[in-house]
Amino acid sequence: MAVSNSVPKIGYVQGMNVLAALFLATKLKDSEVYWLLRYILNKKKFDDVLVDGFPRVQLLNYQLDIYARNYIPELVDYLVIHNLSLKESSSD
């Protein structure tokens, strides 16, 4: 919760607790987990992925779709045949 309060751009996002739990399971101290999460969100720009509406996720999904259509069309064909999409997990 401390991380979500200190990064108001994103606040709390479902799943952030899973990352914290994973880091805590490795015997890191609470303060180390806090700073590690802050590093991931701020320095590695992961906060851009988690902002409201997930615009970067939508962009990454679009880029993946274009890449797949150009370089692995057989995967796209397989997904179409099975009524699936590379965009299934996007937040449209």
C-alpha cells in the first residue's frame, strides 16, 4: 500500500501485491521490497504500463499484432481458426 500511495500516477493496481509477495518470499525486508517496487515502477518505466486505461498495453498489443502478422503469420492463422486473438488480454 505504501508504494501505491507514493506513486499517485497509478495508485493501487491489481497484481502489485503479487509482486510484493514474491519479493517478500525471497526474504527481502519490507523496506527493500518498497524500494525495489519503486525502482521497477519509476526507473524502468513500468508505471507507464499501469496508468488508468492501460494505453501503453494497448500500444504494445498493437505492435505485437503487427509483428505477428508480418513475421509469424502461421500463428495468426492458427489463432483465427481457433477463434482466438493476440489481443485477448488487452483492455479494449
